[in-house]
Amino acid sequence: MDDYAKMDDYAIAAFQDLVMEEKWEQVIEKYNQDSNYHNIIIKRRGTALHAAISSAHKCVVNSLVDAIINLYNVRSLRIMNERGATPLHIAASIGFTDVCELIIGKEGERKYLIQEKNANGETPLFWAVLARQILVFDYLQQFYPLDLNIAIDKNNTSILHLALRKEMFDWAIIIMYCYRGLISMKDKDGNIPLEILATKTSAFKSECRLSWWKEILYYCVPISFYNGKDEVELHLKNVILKEKAKNEKDEYSEVAIHLHHNEGFENTDRIRLSITQLILHILKLVFIWPIMSLFDLHAIKNIKKKHIYGGWILNEFMKKPMESYMDGGDDPTGDIEYDRQMKDDFREFINRAREGGNSSMQETKEYKEMEDLENIDVKDKTFFAAKKISREEIMEELNSKVPITFDKKGLILVAMKNNKTESSEEESPAKHTAYLIAVSFGILEMMSILTSKIRSVIHDTNTKNENAMLLAVKNRKPHVIRWLMKRLTKEDIDILCLQVNNNGDTMLHLAAYTSVETKSTWKISGAVMQMTWEIKWYEYIKNLVPEHFNILGNKKGKIPSEIFEEQHTEFLKENVEWLKNTTESYSVVAALIAGVAFATSGSVPGGNQPTGEPALKGQQGFEVFAITSLIGLYFSVTALIMFLSILTSRKEVQQFRLNLPMKLLFGLSSLFVSIVAMFVSFCAGHFFVLTDKYTKGGVLFYLYIFICLPVIFFAAVQFHLIVDLFKIILIKSPPDTVKGFLH
């Protein structure tokens, strides 16, 4: 770099212009002449090699790298641009596997460049995952298959954390196979991959909300299931084959032309095959794609695929549940025992690296720890884990009194985890275990497999001393509570229900608080229904806890009913305002229909006879007109009375429980019936105006159907509101919430 500083400013500026203008022949010539040109930085572009890779000029890159190697200036390959990226970073992010091989060397001579990190601690491997470049990832990871350091940034965030956070579940499967040591690794916030997976509701069926027809299609759409190692390797091979097929396309065309001139029969078969493929593509474009788009099959297929991937990942975590759950396992290098060949390769790699003197510190450390752990008895590994987190007193006490079994082992670890979190109980937000996160987000699949593998997780608490039952109440998860009531014993349920958090809040206190997202907590339309479900939720929890919880105060001395009233004061005002505006609008419509119905019932189609009887008496159309006009008047007045009663009511909290929803339901139903009756009476009265040529041709029937479209539109718009009103009146248990929250 000193020689570069001594270069003439004019020469530097001229070279920078050549790079910016992409005059690559002259740039290559300069690179071959003087190694100082290798180090010149172009603003916002990096070196000339950076610029060539970014511009996808592979031939130029080849020449530039050759010049760097020939002039023994390999250190220039480590120069970073303004983004903190080396040339290998850029090649990895773009997906140029051949450029990566060129920079590293065919024999891996410069594989140490894979360990180069930018300001954020990200290696080229990390960038390959960020850009979803599977071929580059597969190529880079083979050089350091057991060095976890290249898969972690400066915040200790691993590529597995990254894949799960971005919901790249197919990538997570591949990463877990290649770097199993990442399964139990914590990031700077103390989050392990299993805890991140517990927040991804899109990966599990229990939190998927589909309409009834999409639910049917969901089970009909076929999706191939990932089956561990073989499926991962097959996935990689398929991607590689696609890439090779793409690169060989031009070569294949030349061969086809050659066959066209020399091999007539084979060429004929090829043409027939091409025509068949063309016909299939046309049929797919004309028929299959529109059908898939109409029924949204692509979206349903992607949803189901995510669920399959999520289940596979969860099962992989549960192969060694203690490691995955307790943020650090017995074997720092991962589950090497599940693949004996990988274990042998690991030993051979480390020995070869030691002899060559070029093994990374991470590899050496991992190998030493693995050797130490292999000398420990399996039954003592639980206490070895306790030793690592400085819980000697727990180890000594349990070692002398508790025989080691699988369930006891899990209970020990959970006790240590809860003990560790108690020391930082004032932290905010609360630190949750993977099980508690799954409870908060309503992921029953994870709850089920964790309780089956580690039974003691049901007693997990966070730093606020909240267990699964308290979090389910706090996050409005009725289906989780129903699941817990069904799967756990009565004794366990009683213990969980009697738990109080650090503020002295019981389950009933937490049910009295408003949710983080009050307006969209319950999956239902209308602010009134939100308030009604809040009341029903409180009563639902009230029936689960002992009676004395109704008068039990927390540390602030407040009982649940007081908290409910305080917390829902503003929410009540919003509900009253919504109800007032809604009923006023409906009242105007009901009054208009009542006026029209009254005027219609007083006018007789065809007039009256001298005797005072209607001239059309006895005809079917006249009877329909008379009956429907009366029905329209009756129900429109009924709707108007219901809406006026809502407007004049006191609108207290308890009225939202049943009184106001019932009135609103009767009012809406009556309004709908009155509108239908008004249209039918109009059509029946209008029937006598038209001539026979319209009635015989059937034109009149279709005309009346078209006129009834406003009624159908009104019914479609108000359908959800009416259905939700029926739900809150008939159903005692609240529905599932929109999503989970961590707070």
C-alpha cells in the first residue's frame, strides 16, 4: 500500500477512469504491468477486480486474477470496498461459483479468503446465504465443513438464525445438515434457533387460518416430503443440474444442428419430442395455469410446503432435544454421531490440518472439546452441562439424591434454566424459552413435541415468572388453553393455574388487561364484537380459576374486576362511538324503507271497483304484493325500533355481553328482511304494468333477477357482521386470536 501511495496522482486518476468507462483491455494491461494497480480503489466500486465481478465480466475477472497471482500480490484479494466486501464476497452474493473457484484456486490454495469478514463480521459464506446462492454455499462450505466461525457474524448471529428469521426454511434444512453445531448456538441476545422457529407461525398448521374451500385444497395439493440427509443432497443435485443445463444450452443447440444434418431419424424423434413439449406447455398455459391462479393453488402449495419444512426442522431439533432446547449441548460440533462418516472425516481433516499447520483456531478448539466430551459418561453429561453454567450446588445435591433418568434429566436442566433466568428477572422484555414462545404464538406442534420429549417444560417460567397458562391468557390463545387442559393432568393444571407473576397477577388479572393489539386481537369484525369477546374471555378464564381469585389483589392491591374496568375505559368509548355511528346509519335506511313500505301498502295496483274491492283481487301477483308490502312495513319498523333502542341505551360494559349484540342482530336481520320484502312487493306490483310479450318470453323473470342485485350485494357486505353476531351470542368459548405477541 505504501507503493500505491507513491504512485503518480495522474496515473491513479487515469486508471480509475479506465475502470469507470469499462475499458477492460487497458485495465488488464495495467494489471499485468504493475501490482500497484491492484490496490487502487475506485469510489463506490472498490478495486478493478470488484468492478469486474459486479459487472459480470468473467473473462476480465479471469485475466485480473491471473495478473494478481503472477505478480505475487495475493493480498489485494483481501481488499474491501466501501461496503466492506472482498471480491469473494461479491462473487458469492451474485452466485458466480466459477469466479469463487478462480479466486480461491482449484486446489483451495487461497481458501483462507473464505474466513475474511467485513465490518459486520460476515464472511462470503454468510453473503451466499443472504443472497440464497445454493451453489456458491455448497462450494464454499466444503473447505471448512466444521469451522462454525465462518457461519457466524460479529453479533454471534449464525446463518441458521438468519435462515429461520427470513423464513428460508429450505435453506435451514440444508444448513442444519452441513453445520449441525449451529443448532444450539445463541446469538448476542441469547436466542437459540429453536426459539426463533417458535415465533414463525407460518411454518405450522395450527396457526394457519384458511377459508373452508382453501382448507379442502390444502389437503388435496400433493407436496413431496423432505426426508433428511438424502433429500437435502437431492435438492442440491437438482439445483446443480439446472445450472449445468442452463450453461450447456448453447452447446446443446450446436449438437442439435449437427444431428439435423447427419442423423435424420434421431432428429425426427427430437422434433417430435419438441412438438410434444410445446403442446404440453400450451395446454399448461391455457388450462392449468388459469385454474391454479383462480383457486390460488400456488399460494396454498407454498403454505403447505412451509408447514412440511417447519415440521421437518422441528423434528431435526428434537433428535437431541436437550441440546436444541437448553441453548448449548453436550457436543459443541453438533450431532456428529448421527453420521459416523462425517465424524471420521472430521478427525482426518483436523489431523491433516494440524500436520499442515493451517487449521483454524475454531476447528482446533472444537476438536479438543469433542475429545473431552467423548470421555464423559452419558449419565454424567447432565451434570457436566450444569457445571458449565456454574450450578455446582444443584449438581452435588441431585447427584447424591436423584437417580438419573431421562425425565429427571430434563427436570434438572429446566430447573437450572429457570434458576438462571431468575437472576435477571427485571430484564425487559421477558426472556422466554422455546416452549413459552410456542405458547405465546399458539404453535401446538412445537408444544406437543417438546412436552413429549422433555416433560418438565410444562413448568417453564420466563423472567417475569409467567408459565405457559399465564402466557396463553396474556396472549389471548384459547386453543392453547384447551390443548393444555386436554393434554395435562388435573394436578399439573391446578399448579399452573395457581401461579402468579412477579407483579402478583393471576390468570384472571391477565385476562382483565387489554391485549397489546386490542383492536385486532380477536378474529372478528366490528368493534362491538371485540368488546364482547373481551368480556367472554374474562368470564371464560373466571370459570377456570378458584372463586377466591375474584377478590384476590395483586401487588398494587387491585382485584381483577377493577383492572378490567380501568383497562377497558378507552376501549369502551371507542366501541360506543362505533356502535352509535353504525346504528345511526342503519336507522336512516330503516326509516326510508318504512316510509316506502307504508306508502306502497296504501296504493292498490289496478284501482278499486265501485264496491270498493280491488280490481285485481284473486290474482296471485296481487296477493304477493299485498303480503310483502305488509312484511316490509312490519320489519322496517322493527329494525327502526331496535336501532333506536341501541341509541338510547346506557351502553355499559355488561350490556356488551349479550344485550347490545342481540339488539344489533335483530335490527340487521329485520332490516335485511324489510329490504327483500320491499323489492318483492315492487316487482309484484310492477308485473301488471308490462305486456304479455315480456311475460311469455321470460324476459321479465331475468329483469327482476337483475333488479334484485342490490339486495344480494347488501347481503354479501353484511354477511360477516351477521355471522359474527351469531357467533358471539351462541359460542361461549372465544375464537382463536389473529397472532401471538411477546411482551
